[in-house]
Amino acid sequence: MLRKRKISISQALTIAILIAIVQVCFTQLLAHSEPLEPASQHHGQKVDSVNKPPEYKIAVSDAQLSAAIKDLAARNLLLPVEGVSPENLKGSFFEKRGDTTHGAADIVAPRNTPVKAVEDGTIGKLFQSRFGGNTIYQIDPSGQYVYYYAHLEKYEPTLKEGDKVKRGQVIGFVGTSGNAPPNTPHLHFSISVLTPEKKWWQARALDPYEVYKTHNQKR
């Protein structure tokens, strides 16, 4: 029969210190964990709570989202995949993907079709993730929006973070990296509205299809 061991005060203090050290290490791990894709979407995958930064919440209102769609429609954004016109774009923003909604537009095209910047801007980050694969984060000139290009086969060879890009400039090529179906090359394209504080984890995705549709209706 097992006896219950009594723990001394010094042993209890040692255990408490070890627990505190583990908590600190875990907090540091969270601080350096893989960033979320815009709008808290992981391409149809449930967001891992380990990746959630502090104050994780969506801070962009419906009214701000509607205003952003009108603003972007007035900018006449280029459709990012060469050879595909806005008229051929289909809405898939609200389609179910796993435990969440898609939150983006999928633009199907042959592998290695050029992907172009939708407008002038800055390459904020080139990032490889297990969901999005080879991805590009482009910041618009006003700093209000993030254009997100994912599942790229590869980047344009000379592209680097911090580059200023022009509307129509080739920045990458359509592919199936990340969790894209291997036989369905496409660009996963999203637009996110940033908060004034530029906290990417509080950004909110809007439907790219609505932007292009609104622009076409105004012509």
C-alpha cells in the first residue's frame, strides 16, 4: 500500500518556482508563435488558440467594413491573377471550410500564372505557413488595408520585404503551396481592414467579390 508523502515547505517552494518558470517560458513561446492570416482565417482551418495574441478580438465595425468596400471599389483594384477578369470572379467568401468560413476569394488558374499587385503599395511580409504556404502581405498606400496572397507556387525572384510595388507588377505565381488541393492551383486572395492602431490580429476581412462587383456596377 502506498504511503502519502508529506511535502516540506522548501519542496513546495521549489515546485512553485518551477511552475512559474514554465508559465514564463510558455508566455514567451506565445509571443513568438506563427502569426495568424488576416481576419483570423486559416484557410478553412480552426484557429489554434496558441496563435492568438493578447486582446484577440475583431475591432472593425460593420459600418467601417461597408465604407471600406466603397472606398476600395472606387480605387479600381486590379484582379490579381493574369488573364482573369472581374466578371469571371465568383464569390466564395462565406463558404464553409472546416470549422469556419472561407473569408477570401479563390481564383483558379493554371500553375505558375503570374500574380500581380492589385494596386500600389508596400510588401509588408513574405511568409511561409503550413496553411497559406508561400504568402505575401501587401500594405496599401494609406496603411488601412492588407492584401493577402496565398498558396503561391513561388515569389517573383527579386521580391523582398519592404519593396514598393506598382499596380500590375508581378509579385508571385499561382500554385498549391500550404493546404491547397495539389491538383487545383489557385490564388487565395483576401483583403483585411486594419484598426487605427494597426493591430493585425484585430483586422477584419471583407469580401473581395463585393469590391469588384461594386466597382463594375458603378461603371
